[in-house]
Amino acid sequence: MEQGNKELDIARNIRTIDWLRTEILEHITHLFKAMWQNREELMLEALAGIVMATFLLGKRLGISYSRLENKVLVKLNASIREDHEIEKWYGDMTSLLHFWQDKRGDPFDR
């Protein structure tokens, strides 16, 4: 790749990273507004946008989708072991881990 194209690609990647950071903040803003309005469909849209933008930002930062997914699963397991308050109160961490395992098989068998 010639120098000019490489510099253009780096600049474009930096712009994309900035854009994705802004996207995440925008989705968070939309989520808070939707929560205030108690509009479930808008909350769902915002949450989906946060998840998508997070995975895409990870990719732009050199983190593969599978590495990010695995890190989430590791953190879930650690939170369960450490008896995180949300886990203690609601069992949400275990529920999410089971959801992930049911959808994809046991993620630690990969």
C-alpha cells in the first residue's frame, strides 16, 4: 500500500472511531429519554444501538468480535462468582450467561 493511501486509511479509521464513540453517547442519550418516557420500543432500539456500536468500536480498535464476546462471558462468570449485587438480588448474570450458552452452545467450549 502506498504511503498516501496508508495515511488516508489511518485518518479514516480515526474518524470512524470518533464517530462510533459519538454514536454510543447518542444511543445512551436516547436510552435515558426513552426510559423517562417509559417507551419500551425506543429503549430496545437504543440498547441494540449501544451493543452494535460497542462491537464495531472494538473492531476498529483491533479487538475481534469473538474476543469481545469472550471477555463479556469471562466478566459474567467473575461477577457470578463474586456474588455481584445484581446477581445476588435478581440472578441476572446467571440468566444472561444461560441465554448466551443456549444461543451459542457453551462459549467456553470453543
